[in-house]
Amino acid sequence: MGSLECVAELLENTKEGFLKVANALLRILGNVEQNKDEQRYRKVNLAGEFFSENILPFNGGINCLFYAGFMEVSDSLTINDRCSY
């Protein structure tokens, strides 16, 4: 899936849903960028409240994380140490 497909999926959400998931994605990716050496920012807990409320209910959120380089590992999405923004 490419970046255009990710954005197209995000746009399928209501305006409020789009804003919620887009802000969550920006927060996750911003944390990775600002804290490159801290592992805790390179992991998203799939059972966590933040993920359950801000990513999971909306179209495109998970696919955008995969496109950004996150991979599913056990009960989380993790981005490789070599990926940075």
C-alpha cells in the first residue's frame, strides 16, 4: 500500500474521525522523530487505550503505521531502529 492509498483511507472517516486519527498518527511519528534513541516511543501497544480510542476505530490508521515502517510484533506495533523521520 502506498501513501496515496493510506491518505485515501483516512479520508473515508468523518471529519472528526479524520482529525482524531491524523493527530494520533502525527503524535506517534513525531515521538519517534523527537526521541530516536528511546525504544518506548518506537512501540505502540495494541491493547492500550490510546491505540484503541485513536487508531483502531478509524479507517487507514493501522495501514498508515505499516506504511511508515511499523511491524506487528506480538501485542504491539514496533518500528525498526533504522527507521527515522
